[in-house]
Amino acid sequence: MTIDAKTPAAKIDAKALAARFPGDFTFGVATAAFQIEGASKADGRKPSIWDAFCNMPGRVFNRDNGDVACDHYNRLDEDLDLIKSLGVEAYRFSIAWPRIIPDGAGPVNEKGLDFYDRLVDGCKARGIKTFATLYHWDLPLLLAGDGGWTARSTAYAYQRYAKTVMSRLGDRLDSVATFNEPWCIVWLSHLYGIHAPGERNMQAALHAMHYMNLAHGLGVEAIRSEAPNVPVGLVLNAMSVILGSDSAADQAAGERAHQLHNGAFFDPVFRGEYPQQFLEALGDRMPVVEEGDLAVISQKLDWWGLNYYTPLRVADDPKKTGDFPWTVEAPRVSDVKTDIGWEVYAPALKHVVEDLYRRYDLPECYITENGACDNTGIEAGVVEDGMRLDYYIQHLDVVADLIKDGYPMRGYFAWSLMDNFEWAEGYRMRFGLVHVDYDTQVRTVKTSGKWYSELAAQFPKGNHKSA
């Protein structure tokens, strides 16, 4: 089977594609707490940095917020039934730190833990495996007063939070990730200012980078102390760095881009060091890396997750303007893009997996997020989101090729289960397999969701393994 951007989705049979995956491959769906839960003030939850960010003019489209979102907190059973109806094997969700320890440090909120008890037990009752993420960007707001991720103390507050969650839920989780997308936590939020807390400062970003990496390592220790049998990993949105040309200048720019976007996280976790060129370029802006920090950060993981959406095309900046890494955006190759403006180029998924396994000694891999923004609406009760379906098919084709080539790809989680709060884009961008009417909260399975359900149906439950 050859699949490319010109292959109509309607001609791709789900059964034929499923036949290219091993019987123990896991198909799942993914969400994040702040994006779907709502109930932002219910049962002891206190604000996160995203609650504050949403209330700042000019930060989030239309000043949308997560107060209601998809009302998942109050519609938990309905949504778990929806996941079961799709026939997928696993559910990847995140746990909201502000529900568990509302001030970030201090008293534990039992009602918050009760909610996730119900979520995990509800999944188990429906035969759905639970893949939890401990941190998906919703830092308790009070910690921001101490510096947030730019403060070393936050790493230890996270360790306590992780220990608290795992002591309560660890006996029933099938897998756990410490963090979702460090790149976004560090660069998008502390250097580019696009996500909360909206910092635009390299020194702040570097402090956030090291203390978040440290928190990851401390979190691994906490998880294993409380639930040693739960496989632990880290979810990274590694950039697929595609060069503008084969010139020596562009190749050097590509390496700098790798070190900034990928190496800043992969090197300390999988090598126990920061990239040398990266450190040299940044000089004295790095925080102090204390003795033992890198040993904590680089503890061996059971798995890692890759979130992939679009390539990063780079070329050298001859003027060497701006800060490290002195690269500029190179022209897109594909004219196809999603409704959020991201280039669709499935070969870049293969490229980044091959490159990362060449550079690092990595454990087995799950595609923990992959999907497309397709804002097609409901017509006559149906959502014909053909562009999204094409995207899924092209990228699943690549995952099948990677398996054939011997890479340890163990599962795939579609992003996302349902339309939701899309961070700085508010509610105007839709990534869901399921359409959400935000006025009525009615859920409607899209054409892509029906196809994905047919794909998942080819893998009987009970044949799959955990991470």
C-alpha cells in the first residue's frame, strides 16, 4: 500500500491498514485535563497559571477559558462510555495538579483525588487501559509567586505531587508519564511567550528547562517508590528538523536547531548531559546545575512518547541575528496544511523517529499525540472531516513502515478524543475525533472517528500489553 497526500481517504480500507500492525499494538485516544474538564472552581480546585493567562487580555483568542470547556468533570461516565463505543484499547489523560494539591504545596485535596479514582475505576470497568500524564501545563497558580518553573523549589513540589498521585492511583494505572511536551513548557511558555505564563526571556526559559528536567527525574523516583510496577515514561514533542538545502551552512543550522529544540531535553534525559554547543552558545545564562542533578534526570525510562504534528523546516541565517540557534524558517515542501496552518508532511514523522534512534539509546516508543485541526462543522448531523481522515491515514502508514523497519513502536494515541479548549487558540480550532457543541455539550462522532473506531476494532481487547 502506498499512501500520500493525493490518496483519497475513502479508498483506504481500515482493515487493510490494520493488517500492517502487530496484534499487540495499542490504539488509543488522548486528552488533557485543562482542555476538557471545566469545573474550574469545583470541589476544592484552585486556579492554575492557565486560568490566570486566560483572563489576561490578548493572550487567548476571544479571551476563551477553561471554566466549562467540555464539562468532562460533570460528564465523566458519558465520556467514558463514548471512549468505549469507539472500541479503542487505551485512554491517555492528564491529572490536574490544582485539583490534587490546589496551592501546589500544602494540603492535599481528597475530592480531587476522588475524581481521578472514579476516572480510573470507570476505565477499568469498561476494559480501557489507563495511560496517565502527571503534568500537562496546568501549574498551580500560587507556585508562580515563587517563580513557577524558573524556581528550583517547584521541582520538589512536583515530586511531592507525583508521590501523592501514585500512592493513590498507582495500583490501577497501566502507564504513567511525568510530563507532556517539555518544549512547550520551556520555549513556548518562557521564551516565545505564547503559552502561560507568557515569559519572553532566554534566561527564564533556561531556568525553567533545567528545573523541569530535574522535576522529571524526581518524578521518576517518586513514581517508582510508590508504584514500582507501573511503566514510567516522558512525552516529548520532538521537532522533525528538515533542512532547507544540503549546504554546509544549513546542515550546521539544522544541528543547532536540533540541540535547542530536541537536545535540551533528550540529552539530559538519555545521556546525562546538556548539548555542548548549546551550552557554549548560551554562556552564563544557564542556572547552576548542581552535583547529582543530571544523574537524577537521566534515570532509565521504560518508554517514551512522541507527539508529532508538523515538520520544522530550517535554514541558516547568514546575518546571525537574534538569539541561539540563528536559524530561519525554510520554505514548506507540501502545500497541504491543516486549519491551524500547520504543514502536512507525513514523511517528517519517519525522519524524526529515525534521527532520534540514531542519536540516542531510546526505549520503546508510543506515538502519544498525532492529529490534525479540521474545523469542518456539522451538516445534517454529520461531520465529514476528510482532511483529518487523510492526515490520520498518511501518518499511520508511516508508523506501520517504522514497525516494518524494526523500530519499537508500541502504540498510537489519536489527538484528540474530542474538540476542546485549544490553549492560546481558544475554542476556534478543532482537533477532535468527536465534535463538541460547546453551547449544548452534545457530542457527535465525526467521519474520522468512525474510521478510527473501525481500525481499532481489528485489535481485540485483551491481546495488548502495557507500556
